[in-house]
Amino acid sequence: MNNALALPLVGMEIDRSRRPAKYTLTAVLMVFVMFVSGWACNVQSWISNINTILSEVAPAVQIVVSLLPLLGTQVPPNVTTAVNAWVPKIQKDVTDLGNLIQQYQNDLSTNTTAQAAINSLITTTQQDVLSILPDFNVFDANTQAKIVSVVNIIAAAVTSVENIINRIEGKVTAKAAPGAAKLVKNGKDFKNQFNANLRIRFGASAPQLA
């Protein structure tokens, strides 16, 4: 029988051939405490990343209103009305989601009731973000592509939050971002992708996230 106690997850091996059992048990408990502490730190880091993403999404949806005059075509009044109604809805979703995550951040990995509420709100938020896309079908293909790309980046941010939450909940399957948008790990990533897209699609004079 091998007298080495292997702990591959933390890269440790304990030789128990000359150690009383109580010392081996103590070592295992110490490693367990280190593992749990590290997990808790990771969860808090992930929560922090979520907060930075959501803090950028709220002002990003407001920018969509500012983009309408830059489309280079006459914008039908019903589109403007739809976008103006869409912005506060998404901002409320994002605020509610952030508050819910903050409320349950300390036991999010184990509280199934909180997980269900957060997952439901993420689904609602994503549906609300994408709900504006049919209103842009009145534009020509090029004009429509410009604004859809911006909305897809916002939707990708919500997907990124969902993937982080899934990781905290112990799920390994990650969802892909919509369209050509990319998933982000924090608010800085989102801001960089969002601003770069605005410059490419609408020019240097386009509004930017500060």
C-alpha cells in the first residue's frame, strides 16, 4: 500500500509512513480550509466582476438612444418611441439583478432559492435586451446591422454574467455570446468592446462609455 497521501487538486503529497494518523488528518483539514478559503475568495472576485459589468451596461443602453440620429437615415417615430421605452426597462432589470446578487452573494453557491430567482431575472433581462431587435427591421440591412451589433454586445454582457453565476453555482456549461459579440470577464472588457464597436460602426464622433 502506498504511504503517500496525494492531494492533486492543490499539488501536495503527504508521506504518512512515519506520521501518526492524527497528523495526517490535521494536514488534510488544513488543506481543506485553504481550499474553502480560496473558493470564497474566487466567489467574491466573480461577484466583483459581475458588478463591474452591470455598472457599464446601464449607461450603455442609454447610449443607444444617442445613436439613432447617427444612423444616416430617417428614423420612424415608432422606433424612437420603442427605444425610449426599452432603455428604462433594461436599466431596471440590471439594477434589480445587481441588487439580488449583492443580497445573496455570501451563500449564492448553496442557496437554491436565490439561484432560482437570479437565474429567472437573468433570463428576463436577456429577453428584454433582445426584444428591441424587431423594431429595427424597418431599416435597410446596413443600418440595421449597425444598431443590432450594439444590442448584441449588451446581450453578450448579460450572457457573461449568466456564465459567471453558473460557475458559482457549480455548472460547467457556458453559453455563447449572440451574434459576433464576445463574452467579457469584467466591466473593462465590456467597455472596450462596446466603445470599439461604436467607433467602427458610427465613427470617431460616436458617444462612448467613459
